[in-house]
Amino acid sequence: QVQLVESGGGLVQVGGSLRLSCAASRSIFSIAVMGWYRQTPGKERELVASITKGGIANYADSVKGRFTISRDYAANTVYLQMNSLIPEDTAVYYCRAGNLRLGTWGQGTQVTVSS
């Protein structure tokens, strides 16, 4: 149903910041959960941050205090603000829109943190 396009990835130095954007093709107001996931070659895709329709956010322990997920309903966009980046944050980051039963994925955007 909804189409998602991620952007904002790139190469950044340790300690730097990036803001990822997930632009949706329609309103995200009614979507149960918007989430950011990341995946490194050879590893399972993992949840980084999510935010519910009610505004409840949760984060992986590894990014807590450094990353912030937010929404802009007017822009149909979910953001992931990433601060104090470390090499372990290097991954392809994916946006997901859905609920516990079903979701839609974006194509992913590469984040590389160089030391």
C-alpha cells in the first residue's frame, strides 16, 4: 500500500551526525508503527528505533541516547537523527511501515562511519 523511500545516508566520520529520512507515499498518521532497521552483511536485520501511532518510541540499547526517531505528518516523513556515530553503526538502514502482522519496507540507504 504505502511506498517508502529512504534518503540521507552517506559517509561520515566517527562522532559525526546524519539525519535519515523516510518519505511515504501517503499519510503516515494512521500507520500503527514506523520503524528504522539496519542490516550488516552476514547479520540479521535488527530494529534500531520505532515509533507508534500513539507517539511511543523505543530504541535498541546500542543506539539509546544517540539516535532519535521522529515524525512529520505534514511531510509524510519519518526521520532518524543519528548523533555520535561510531563504526558499529555502519549498515544499510531500512524504513518500515506497518503493524505486528504486516509491513512495507523501503529500499534502504547506506550509512558508513569511518574511523
